[in-house]
Amino acid sequence: MLLLAVVLLPGCASPGMSLEKMKAMMPARAPELDKLNMLAGDWTTEGQVQFIGMDEPIRTTGTSHAQWECDGRFLMDRSDYDMGPLGPLRGVSMWGWDSQRKRFAFSWFDGFGESATGSVRYDEGAKTWHITTRGQSTRCNVKNRGTIRVVDENTLEWTWEQWSAWGFPKYADMKGVSHRK
């Protein structure tokens, strides 16, 4: 184990590393992150969620605030939703740039116990963000797919679909509109 540590350690840090060398090794902020500016700000949301086994969709409303964190390297979005008969829901998402995969990274956590991580790509021509994640829901492991279409600088149309980790059955189908405050 010690031999392995001695072989691998110099790749990340080497003895005698100066502060100047360490600062020089810090990557610059990825310019791709600027595309996320269109999602920053304060938003109000209206939508509906159709859950498996329910006859009628649940109407949802809410607000969110997305701001830059960590010297502009991550866009943090804090959301508060009224989920009708399910009650209030608080969620947090974080958007960043994965320089190795050349894609945006996305994570979600909420007060219902759900979490998800995945990647995002932006289709410039369609002005649409495409999100794909895997995670844990209140029921089991899940996979999710969603979109956020930029209608204009003050309007976003979104969709979100959730399946079991195996791809069947589909647990939820969500859609809505968000307006900049």
C-alpha cells in the first residue's frame, strides 16, 4: 500500500510544492459556465405532476432562486414548491462544468429524500437543456430525463420524467413553465 501511495502521490502533489506552483496549477473558470447565466435569477413556477397509479395530476407552484457560488464555478438553485396534497417541498440543485467529459454536471437533493446526479447538454439551435440523471427516489433507484427550453429571457418551459432504474415502469411525468420575477 505504501509503495502504491509513493507511486501515485506525485501526480497530485509533490514534496516541496510552493504556493506559487500550487496557484499556477489551479484551473481557470470554464468559459462554458457562462451559458448557465440564462438560468440565474429569481423564478416563479407552475406545473403538474402525473404519478403512476393516480387518476389526476397534482398541480404544483413554487419559487426558486439560482445564483453563482464558489467564485462563479457552480450555479446553485434553491427551490420551494407547493406539491398540493403532498405538501411543501424544498429542493437544491447544483450546476457545474465537467471539463473531462465536456458536459455540464448536475445534482439534485430535496426534502422528500430524493437525490440525483448526472449530466446536461445544451442544444443551442433548439435553445434547450437536456438533463439525464440517476438517483434515489422515495421508492427506489431511478433514472430521470428532463428538458428546459428557453422560450425567451424571462420564460422557461420544462419537462421531467422518472422511471425505475430498469427503465420500467414510468413513475412520474412532470411539466411546467417558469417565469422570471
